[in-house]
Amino acid sequence: MLRLDGVTAAYRGLKALHGISLEVPDGAIVAVVGANGAGKSTLLKAIAGQVRAEGRVEFAGQRLDLLPGWRVARQGVVLVPEGRRLFPRLSVADNLRLGAYARRGDKDRFAPLELVYDLFPRLRERLAQRAETLSGGEQQMLAIGRALMTRPRLLMLDEPSQGLMPRLVDDILAAVVRIRDRGVTVLLVEQRLAEALSIADHAYVLQTGRVVLSGPAAEIAANAEVRRAYLGG
Amino acid sequence: MTATLILQVVLLGLLTGLVYALVAAGLSLIFGLMDVVNFAHGQFLMLAMYAAFLLHAATGAGVLLELPVVVVLLFVLGAAVYRGMIARALSVSTNRGMVQIFVTFGLGIFLTGAAQFAFGGDFRSITGGLLADRSLVLGGLHLPLSQVAAAVVCLIAFAVLLLISRTEFGRALEATREDRDAVALIGINRDHIFALGWGLGSATVGVAGVMLAQFYYVSPNVGADFALIAYVTVALGGFGSLLGALLAGLLIGEVEALTALLLEPSLKQVGMFAIYLAVLMFRPRGLFGRL
Ligand SMILES: Nc1ncnc2c1ncn2[C@@H]1O[C@H](COP(=O)(O)OP(=O)(O)O)[C@@H](O)[C@H]1O
Ligand SMILES: [Mg+2]
């Protein structure tokens, strides 16, 4: 269980998050939706220790705030950021293996490869290729694959569908469901409202750094007023 | 000018060039990893040479003892300098580039002064031992054994660096160099990688220092000339490129040797700087650089 309590974050004194509280139960897919600039990416970065946050972030009973980003990742809370942030000149295989670098001691550290290839068979065909030569969809698959190699307990995805063709979006979201079914909790940020809510259990609607609505994903999806008011749809 | 003389000069240039190349490789490794130029690199070389000299004087055990001890010492020095100074310099919020330059520049001046204080200004050199005053004679060629040994050890050091680059740690170095902010996403502490990178780059110059001390005098200022050559070599080879450092070091060794032969020994650096200027003008990413 991930629990945020009054989390605030600012860029040079300008607040981007105003006291966010939310919960992500184990084994759930929780979606965070909202218009551009609402603070969705900032929220994920605050949890991941990539931007300084005030307030309380707790995962499995442990405080995450105050930890540097690399320690948060080692606690099993792993972010696939917007822009993917692959290592562009390294091969697909090297990008994947690096995901397991922090567990160098474990003999079976490469075991998640099996799941990664199962989810994204195309990666297996491209192992020797440089990451920068992959298509946008394949890069997203690699970014998720690299994150899976760390053996996350909570996977945070920042707009995995960004810049992808509709059919690929469905593939990625189907993969997200399968990842959850393998026991990984998912916190999903999306601008594509309908698709995100269709796979999520719970949803939070963010507007200018505040949670303005939350509840079961189905209820939020049914609420047409919500769409007009907060999501511009 | 006989053919033997020319061949002799070419071979000596090659042997010297390999030492230049390894000195440059240490500098290039750190620069490539984090875009920080270590302006105390020459002083690291000087410290390694003093360490070899003192070990030799104290134990007489020779290069096989000096190498591992100095490599460890320089590794620790490099990692400590990163943790104690560079990491702090990187965390300042204004004028970071200047702060980095001044920090390592100041460290270099301090180390030179400290050596002056501790050892005086005298030129010293290793005397006696297995490598001293012997030559490898091939046909009419005389190659000092100490320089042959230095070249061989430098080549081995390059091979080791290449092997390290293929390990998991080498991959993490490469990833950190590609995107230093992204490695935290997969649980890698970039400060740790940077410290190890500084240790590795310093240990590399430590190997060169030990071997250089076998045939070259040691003094508090000895690092300055070699550092200058190393900066030129790194610029020629392309910043951060291991193979580039090797090829550029060899090139500079040759150019220097042939300039000394054809012009005059005191002008031996003229050819090197001429090439440097030409490369800066026509191919600023370096002869072998990929940037
Ligand atoms: N690096 C940054 N520096 C300054 N302001 C930023 C930075 N990143 C985001 N912001 C601001 O913070 C707010 C939230 O941004 P973000 O979290 O990226 O929103 P979203 O992901 O929902 O589109 C926006 O007003 C944005 O302009
Ligand atoms: Mg965003």
C-alpha cells in the first residue's frame, strides 16, 4: 500500500502540488487523470524522490520522502517517466540488464526477462539494437521492461501512451493489466481518460495541483459532468 | 641520418606514446563520465611517481610491488577527491562550471606545493633495480628496458580498461555517462558510480606514473608537462573515447619524436601543438571522437 498524506511540491517556490493525499492498495491499478499541467508528473516524481516534496509518503509502512531517488527505486517503487529516459546509445539488452544492476548479488536477477519477453516479444527480436533506433512504441516497451527488471512492487507509469498509435496504446494498456495480474501494483498517469479508466480500479482527478475528485474508476468514468468540468472532454 | 636511427626514433616514439596514451585515458575516462576536467591530473601523476620512488627507496622491491600499491593508493585518492570536493562542487547552484574548474585547479596547485614542502624541489630518479640501465638490443636498435616495460604495462592497462568496460560495472558507467539523472530510476546511486569512475581514472594515471618513474625523473612539477600533453591527447582522441586516447597518444608520441629528430630536440612539442591547432580548427570533435 502506498499512502500519501498532504504532499506538497514546488518548483522554485511555485507550488505545483497543494497537499495531495491518496492511497494505492496492493494489487490495484490506480489511475491519476487530469488536464495538462495539473501536476500529474510532479506527483509521480515526488513519490519517486525526483523532486523534493513535503508531507508524508509511505510505502509498505516505510517512509519514502526524504529518501534519494535511487533508494526509493530500491524499495520497489519504480517510475517509468515521461520521455522514457532510456540509455539511447546502449543496446536493448544492455538497457534491460541495467534494470537488474542494483541486484548484482542475486543469481536470478535476470529472471524477470522471461516476463518482459512474454509481454513484449518484439524486444527480444531487437536485443542487439541501440535503444535510440527503436520506434516510439518499442521504446515505451523497453522503458517498462527495464523497470520490470528491477522487480518493482509498485510501478508508476507516466503517460505510457504518449505519442503512440491507437493500436499500440491498447497493447501497452493490456500489458499494464497483465503486469498487475503478476502481482505488481500500478499507479498510472494518463491523459487518455477513457482508456485509463477502463483498466483502473480507482481513480483520482487532479486539477492545478489538487485532488478534486476520487473514487472507483467506473463511477468517475460515468460522470459526464466531471469530464466537462475537469478534463475538458 | 641512417635508417636504423629513424627506426630507433620511431620505436621510441611508440613507447613514449603508449605512456602518454594511458595518462590521457585516465583523464578522458573521468571527463567522458561526467564532463568534469580534472586539472589536477598531472599532480595525480606526480604523486604516483613519488609513491613509486619512495616505495623503491624503502623496499627496493621493484615495479611488481609498486604497481599494485600505487594503483590502490591512487584509486582511493580519486574516489576521495570526488566525494570530498567534486560532489560538493557539482551541488552548487550558481556558476557550476567555473567552480569545477577552480576546485581541481586549486587542488593541483595545493598538491604541487605539498610535494615541494615534503620532498623539496630536487629532481630524483629511481636507481638500481631490475629495469634500470638495461637495454633491449635488436639488430642495431637500443631500446631502454624500462621504457619497453612501461609500454607493455600501459598496453595491458588498456586491455584491462577495455575488459572493465564490458562488465556490469562498465555498463553502469556507460549508462551514467549517457543520462546521469536516469540511473536513479533503476536504483543506481550515481554518486557511487562517479566516485568509482574517479577512482578508476586515477588508478589509470597511477599505473602510468609508476612506469614513468622507472625511467623519468621525479619532481613536484613533473606532472605539468605530461598533463599538457594529456589535454592535447584527449582533445585529439575525442573526449571520453578510450580507443581515441590510445591512438592519439601514439600519434603524439610519434610526432614528438620525429619533430625532435628532424627539427631539434628543444622544439619537440612544436609538431604536437601544430596538429592540435589544426584539429581544433578543422575537426573540433577530435580525430576519433564521436561527439
Ligand atoms: N521543471 C519544472 N520547472 C518549473 N515548473 C515546472 C517544472 N515541471 C513542471 N512545472 C510546472 O508544474 C505544474 C505541473 O506540471 P506537471 O506535473 O508536468 O503536470 P502534468 O504532468 O499533469 O501535465 C505546471 O504548471 C508546470 O508548468
Ligand atoms: Mg506530465
